[in-house]
Amino acid sequence: MLNAWLAARLGCVDQELTFLHWLITIKRKLTVLTGFLPEWFTCMIRSNHYEAAFEEYLRQQRTAYVAVDESRRALLKEVSLKSMDFIVYCESSTNLLVDVKGRKCLKGRSWENWATVEDIQGLTEWQQVFGSDFRSLLVFAYELIGDFSSEPSHSLVSYQSKRYAFYGVWLDEYSKAMKQRSVSWQTVWVAKQEFQQCRFPMGQLFHKDQTLAAV
């Protein structure tokens, strides 16, 4: 039993060291490329309930992540750059640069997926900054109103008496399919059929042993 305990503990230490190395790498990238100190991201209380719900989801998945201070903006190439919301360590995939887009979802109505041009530009720049080990992801956080019993359970979370479903769309796929939604508001969107094809339940990234189809 002692040998089993030691093996388990060494495994935990190895995971902790891997995450620590990953965290140091992120801090170095941000400091060198943007001029920001590591304090640019930290643990915080989030005012946006969609982002707070997604953070709770990450905790339940036991997934390592860094929450980005939403009140700060980075300067890259002398241009003010919108921050992502989370940097997520993903053992089974590339690491994630996440921008959370919160939407309400009523039973029988379309799943809204619009974003701003600034969202897309910011994630594109960050993906270039972080390199090939990171991939930008739009996470649509839907507050579910009504009966959504058919949603994949590994992509749901209950938070402060509300239920949320999380669907991801890779930035490059969203960018290829997006259309202009509003010129004045500088927003874009993806048509329903194309969105259903490119979105996936977030649980699919954290539960590779299970087949989770988008619905």
C-alpha cells in the first residue's frame, strides 16, 4: 500500500511540476511580448456571471487554468489589445486561449452565437503571440431557461441557482464561417447550420473517453 501511495503522490507531483512549468512559460511570454508583468492575470471575483459560471465549470472538471484580469488591456505592437478571459491547460489537446460569450437560451429558440470584430481580432493576435502550443477558442456560455434535458451532462454546470451549457468553437473555424451582423455595432455571427457543424460540447475536450455529439 505504501508503494501505491508513493506512486500516486509522485504522479501528483509530476502533474504539479508540469503545470508550474506551463504557468512560468505563460508569464514569460506575456512579459516579453507585451511588456506586462505577471500580475496581468490573477485569481479574482468576476462580475460577469457567465464567466463566473465557466470558472466553476473548470473547477468541477479539475482542470488547471489562469483567470485573466478583465479590467486590463495589453499593448501589442503599440495597439491596445482585448484580453482573453481564461488560459486553460488542456492535457488532451492544445492549451486554450478562451473568450467567454454569454447568451440566454430559451427552449425552442435559436442559439445565438454573435461576437464582436474586436473579439475575433484579439483572439487572433493572442494565438499568434502564444504560438503553436495554444489555440484560441470562443466558448459560448448559455444560460438555460426551460427544459434542456438532452444537453450533454459533461458540458453543464449549475451555478447560483442557474444552469449553464458550454459550447466551444475554434477561432479559425468561426472566422471562416462568420458573416457580418451589424456594421454600426461591429458584430459578426455564424448561420445556424454552420454553427451546429463547428460547435462542440466543452466536455468533449475534458472527457476524451466519451463520445459527445453536438446537438
